Amino acid sequence: MSEGHARLAPSSAEQWGPDRCPASIQMQEKHPGDDDGEAAREGEAAHYAATEPTPGPIAPNGVPITQEMIDHARLFRDAADGAQWVEQRLHMPMVHAECYGTPDAVRYDEAARTLEVIDYKYGHGYVDHWHNPQLLLYAMGALHELLVAVDDWRHWSVTLTIVQPRYYGAESPVRTHHITGIALQTWRVRFATAAGEALSPSARTVTGGWGRYCSALLHCEAARKMQGAALDYADTQQSGPVTPDTVGAEMTHIARALRILKDRQTALEAVAASLPRVTGWAKEPKYGRLAWNEPDEAVLALGDALGVALAAPAKPITPTQAKKLVDAAVIDAYASRPYAGVRLEPERPAEQRLGDMP
Ligand code: SF4
């Protein structure tokens, strides 16, 4: 869910937390992304369907509530049954004053000194519950809200629960990790150190899987260096359980990746047209379909003069089709391809090009 304007939001602790990328906070402030993308809006609507006692047919962000969202919401409601706090803003000043956020649900028992933080994830990509940075921070915020001093955390037991209905892998869609209050104290120190480095002028960039949702991804030199290696990895054969759900989920990922890559390629080709050169690529002129230069009547008259039928039922046949009927040089005098920008082709050594020649 939205974390307001917290600089050190728990929802992005996957990127700035311990052993992750300290520079990600300042990089993303410089290069903010589209918080309102399609997936984000769908996730926001799914959260509304799950956390509102009586959700309407349209979420506040305008996205219609689907039957799938309602079905999946039951999983969250069961897991969060009895939670005292739903979408309650929590602060973590023991980590940093700029660290606060809103967990989906918190259930606690002060007498038994147990605490559970439950978060709803609507994406397909696996979210690890094990020492989940976002949930660890929420647990600290919940104990702070319950007025439990950091020194007294050691008496508590903490459970971190991820509810992810659209994850179709081998593990359960509801996954829990239990940790002791003593372990949480250790994590507090690590998060406080990470928070300090994240806001320092000398914050380091550290690449890893956490960068895939970083809005600075396209502007980050460290990530750029990693992209080639990632593509090599994507080119390997994968194996795993094959079910209608896993195939459907992977097809969704692939369709999205293809769309993103195609959009990126189109954008780069448009930019390339104005660049004097593109390193490693040759700029080849791109042309549209061969079309008649003359009006239809003139083309039909040409057919009559040549004794061939250049007429289609309603209009002339294409110049390419006409070239099969008469000398191509004649058609070339009457048809041309409109210029359509440039296409990027991989550069090949001269001897290889010669080898391609008939
Ligand atoms: S893209 Fe990766 S390395 Fe670069 S700032 Fe973001 S998280 Fe850090």
C-alpha cells in the first residue's frame, strides 16, 4: 500500500535495507517512476477488495473489482482474521525518523507477547516471507505502537505472514516466518545502519534482484552493467512444475516482458534516427511497402498499353505483384517506397556479408 512520503518506506526496504542497495533511495528520488502503472492500480484495487469490510464494485482508484479479486480476498481475510489493526499507519523511529508505513493487518496478544504482521501481495512474482524486510520493519513499528521498549522486544515472538494468492509455485500462497524478539533487535541495528547509509551523500549502488522494481533502473550505471549478464541468464532453459497456472503465469510474464522490450526498442530506434551513430549497430534506412506513384487511372492505362491486367477488383494490384507480370524496371519508374525511419541491425564483419551473397 501507499507509504505517503516516507523517504525510508518499508515497502521499498527490499531495495534500501541491509545488504541491498543504499543508493536506491536517492536514485529513485532523482528518477521517480510511474506509481500509477497498470499493475500498481490493479494491486491497489485488490487491496481495497481485501481490506474493506464491504467493498463496492469500483475501487476508489477507478479500477473495477473483479470476481477474481473477491475470490482471492477471502484468502487474506482468513489469514488476517481477528487482526486488531487493518491499514494502520506505524512509525519506526528506532530505525529512522523518516521510516514509517502501513501494513495491511496486524494481530497481537499482549498477554502472550505474540505479534503477527500480515501483508497481501497481488503480483505473480514470488515474494519471500523469510526475513522479509518490509514485514520486519512493520513488526518494529507495531511493537513501538504497543509501547514496547526495544530492550523488551526479547520477550516477544513475531510472525511474518505473506498472503499471495496469485503465486502458483511449489510453496503455499500463505507463507509464515517466525522470529524471536531478540532476532528483531539485531535486525533493528542493521536497518538503522542501512538507513544512515541510504541517506548519506556517499551511498553505494549495489545491483541484485531487488533492482527490478527500482524506478531508477534505466538511469543506473551499475544496473546497466548487469543487464547483459541477466539477458544471458534469461536465454537458458528453465525447468519446474508445469501446470495450467504456472504456464499461464509465465506466459503473462513473457507477454509483459516482450511488450516492455518492444516499446523500449521502438523508443531507442526513434532516438537513434537523430544520433550520428550507434555503437555496434549500423543504421539501415527503413522503407514502407512499394506503392504506385501515379493515380489509379494512369496505372490501369499502363496495363492496357502493356497488354497486362494491372487492375484489381477495386484498385490496381500492388507494384510488387505487378513486377511478376512486367519488367521490374518499368514498375520501378512508377512506384517507390516511402521513407519510414531507420532500423537498427547488428553489424556483421565484411567477410560474413560477402558469404551471404548468392
Ligand atoms: S537500479 Fe539497482 S543498483 Fe541501481 S539504484 Fe536501483 S536498486 Fe540500486
